[in-house]
Amino acid sequence: MEKQDMDLTVNLGGIIMKNPVAVASGTFGYGREYEDYLDINGLGAVIVKGTTLEPRHGNPPVRIFETAAGMLNAIGLENPGVEVFLNQHLPYLIDKDVTVIANIAGNTIEEYAALAARLEGCKGIAGIELNISCPNVKQGGLQFGTDPVMVRDVVKTVKANTSLPVMPKLSPNVTNIVEIALAAQEGGADALSMINTLMGMAINVQTRKPVLANVFGGLSGPAIKPVALRMIYQVHQEVDLPILGGGGIMNTLDALEFMMAGATGISIGTGNFVNPRLAYDIMVGLQEYMQENQINNLNEIVGIAVQK
Amino acid sequence: MPLQENGLVINHQQVAQDMYIMEFMAPAVARECQPGQFLHVRPGNTNDPLLRRPLSIYDADQEKGSISLLYRVVGAGTSLMTGIRENDYIDIVGPLGRGFTLPAPSKTALLVGGGVGIAPLVYLGRALIQRGCQVTAMMGAANENQLVAGDRLLEIGVPFLPVTMDGSRGYPGMVTDLLVPPVYPEEIVIYTCGPEPMMAKVAEYAQRYDIWGEVSLEEHMACGVGACLGCARRLKANDEAYVKVCKDGPVFNIMDVEF
């Protein structure tokens, strides 16, 4: 197979990516932070840091803690607010040749609506990832993501306020992930992003207190990969939406596992911290895999491991 | 410009209990290293420990293309690092962060280091001497064996005053006990790195006598490049916003930090 015959393009419910590899919200800043290490134009998509209507200072430290093959974080959605995002950070990415996905978070359903409306018509945004699963903020966040009725309603409201494709990011902190995914589909979601972090904690034995100032944080990294795979597999079986899959992807083989479990695209999160050019390396690795296995379109393997 | 490089380890030695100096060839990164900056070091190739470790640049030889790190074993990552041998490769990203500001050559620089905190002050001392500054180092440690950077400082041409808590070498007590009222405070600049109570005393001293100075802070980090916002710190208790030690620091003006 020649390189020119390979088609890496991905259509994630209307979000077109030149290849399946996205970088996850909150792990890649606004792209510029990683420009010294990789060619941003080589990425499938950059999902920018979660944006709220007003600026947020985030949680007090300690915010992060390394655990076995993973890490906990409780950043608390620190961000400069939607106006600063649009005026100071988005222009950098617009100048690049890369798909940009905004990530929005609100305290109330009205805030989600206002954010979607604010992004409407903004040049350079290909889609909206809905953060309904942040475990680290007091209001909103996770509480939206664990109740199917609220998931449906928030997706519906956002859809009513935007013409962009909408992709809710699902929380794994639920009993039945399929029920949540179906609710998102009912609300009109164009794609699903999964999974967000698993809620966890660590305790400092010396001080006899929780390590994180927020007490609980979100677990990410290779430690959560089996959970992410299982949930993507289950959702792919029952729901007809394209999935952007992630959770502890550290190399090309991991990425292929996610695709075989049903992910159309994959997202790199914590792995960016370990290898700042990981997303690019995986994109190259997928091309090599296609060449070696005579695959001209990766869609051929999406969900191939799923027994229907 | 920071970059990722695989450094070829040419020397790795234990210099005290739990303290090691590793030197490796990384010419592209070495060329860029400024005093006070750090490298984000991957301790191994496995997923556990997972994250990189931020380590101060102890010394760099830009002509030779080598960088040295002085590190203390504090957990799983640094413990794994001790097994790295000569001719192994070490995966580094750097140099990262905002380093020290160099003063006018006419100034006298005071370096106050505690424990492994002496590390960034050594490379700073080299730059200050090259600049023509007068430099004196005050180096505190628990005991004689933990005073590890003395030879390197002498080689660079920085006289140092050793201080040990157990009195086994030099002045017995705390390194900050040596901070006496200056005759010409405007001629002095002060740089410090070490345990926070020590830096707090240095900051108090600088404030009292109105001495310009900088501190190098330490924080657990994930990305090291300002993306994850994990290494947040309020510089002053009443600040609303958090700085990121990796990107806004690790070096800060001594007057801007409340300990």
C-alpha cells in the first residue's frame, strides 16, 4: 500500500479530522504550549482547555498527584473565560491547519446555552465538546453527566443554540454508561467523547489527610484504559453515534485497541505529559499499521472486536 | 527553545546518602540551558512511575554538550533513576521555565542553598562568575556528608561557607544564621533555593534590608509546559489567581512570594 492511497480522514458526526488522533481537553492547553515539540498541523484535532462564561481561578493546590500507572487531578476548570479564549487563544489555532474543538462547561443549563450561543458563528471552531463530566467542580460538571434526563436536556439545549456538531464527554462515574449514551443520543448529540476521568482519591499517611485540596480528583492514565475500553465497547454495541475514545492511550497499539472497541477517533490526554509528541507519533504509527496490514481506511477496523 | 532529546549518560555517581549526580550528553538542550531552568526527566520507560520529574539544571557545558543533574531520591521516580548506567539514554524535555535574572557585573551575589536546593545555584554561580560578579555561596546541609556541591563550586571559583545542622563541618546551625546586616545592601543581590522555611528566612532578610533577590520554588508537576495547570501556587496569601510554577517560575522575585 502506498501512502497516497491511505485515507486517514475521520468524520466524527460532522467534525472532520484529517486523521483520527485528537489531543484531549485540559492536557494540551490551547496548542501553543506544545508547539516546540510537534507539528500541530499533523494532529487530527486539538480540543482546547475547558471554557466557562466567566474566568475561573480553579482549585487550591495540591491539584495533582501521581498514582500507580496514572494520576489524579483536581484543577477545577481554571480558565480565562470564553472572551479571552476567543480573543487571545483561538487566533493562534485558526492560523494553523488543524481542526479545533471547543470544550464548554457551565454551572447551569442556561450557561451551557449561553456558551454555545457565544461560539455560534465564530470562525475556526469545528465542533463543541460538552463537558458534563468534570468531577472537580462544585456545581454543574459531574452532576449533569450522571443523570440521563439532565444529559438529554443539556445536549438538547446546546443543540438548540448552535449549528456546530455537539459531542458530550461522558463520565465513567455511572452505573450504566449505555443509558447515559442513549440519553445523549436522544438529546441530539452528533458524537460521543469518552471517557472523562474516574473519580478517585489519595491519602497522605503522614498528615492523615487527603492529598488533594479538593479531596477527590479525576484518575487518568494507563490505569483507566481497561475501563475506557469496556465502556466504549458497550456503547458501540448499543448506540449509533461515532465515538472519540480515550483513557490512558500511551502508544499506537493502545490506539488500535480503542478503534477496535468502537472508537472512530482517539484522544491523547495524560500521555501528552509523558511524551509531548505522543499524538504525532501515534498518527505516524497508525499509518505504518495501515501500510503493514493493507488497510486503506481505518474505518475498516472501527468496532471490529465488538461482538454484536 | 525547549526540545525533547535522549541524553547519553556519561557519568552517574552517588555522592551522598540518597544523592546522585548524573551527567549526560544532550548538546541541543545544553545549548539552551539558562541558570534556574529545569529539565523534565522521564525516569524510565514503564508506565509506573508514569510522569516526568522536574529537576534543576546543576551544571551545563555548552561546548562539550553535556548537562549535569544533582538529585535526591524522594520517591519511585528518582529511585528508578538511580539504576540508570553509563551509556544508557535518558529522555529529557527542556530547558523549561523562567530562570534566574543576572545582575549587573558590579554586584555581589549571595547564593543561599539548603540541601539539594544548592543544585540550581551552582550553574547560576558559573554564569555569575563569567559575568564578572563577586559571588559567595552559603550552603546548608544536615551533616558533612550531605554537603555535596563544594568541589564544584570551588572549581567554578565560587567561595562557599559550609553550614551543618549537626556541626560536623563549618558553622554549626542553620545556613540563614550567617545572614548578617549588610553594609551596602544596594550592592548585593541574593538568590536562594532549598526548604521553604529556609527560603522564608532569606526572603525576610531581603525584605528587611531591601535587597533585590530571587527564589526558586519546587512543585509537583505533570506537563511542565503550562498546559495542565497542575503546579498551581498562590504567591501571596491574598492573591486570587494562581501562578504555575513550571511556566511562570520556577524562579520568582523574592518580594513577590509569601512563604
